[in-house]
Amino acid sequence: MIKDNQKTLNRLVLVVDALIIVLSYFISYQLRFNSFLTKLKLFSITNIKYYTFLRYAGYLWYLIPSYILIYYFYNLYSPKRGKFKAVNVFTIIKANTLGIIVFTFLLYFNKESDFARLFIFI
């Protein structure tokens, strides 16, 4: 039955991936700027001006399609029946690492030097 509905399942996975990207982005922002971490010396934001979430969220228009394309080129939307889980995990790590590199280049080309690096790391 899953074979018959593979195209629909792949589309659903793509939509869920996009939603997870948005949710992860929001959680990263909250952890970096509005959480208990800001009380730690490493994450301290005293006397630091930082962008609002809306400014950060503007980059989601670039990130979501970029990550979806990266996932597609790493064959993360192909059927996984009969494949080792460790290979899938390693592929996901590679794809997300490339996504972070692409995001960093995007910030560099837009001359966004005030974008929080710890936010990107989180």
C-alpha cells in the first residue's frame, strides 16, 4: 500500500520538513535570545542589540527552498526500504551541514555581519 501512495507520502514528508525547519528556526531564536541560556556567560546578551525575530524570519524564504533542494539532491525523499539507518543518519547530517554552509554564505553575500553566530550554531 505504501508503494502505491509513495508520491503522496513524499509530498507529505516535504511539507513536514518545511514545518520542522520553521519550528527549529523559531526555537533556535528563542533559545539564543529569550531563554535561560542568556544568563550563562557564554550566551550573555547584556548591552547587545540584536535583530527582532521578524528580521531573522525574513531568511526563511531562502532557507526553506534551499534545504528542500539539498534534501532532494541527497535523496532523502526516496524510499528508504531496505537501507541501513546509520547511512540515513549520516546523510541527514551531511545535508544539514551543507545547509548551514549555504546559510552562512547567504549571510556573507548579504553583508549581514550582525547576525548572531550562536543562533546559527543552535
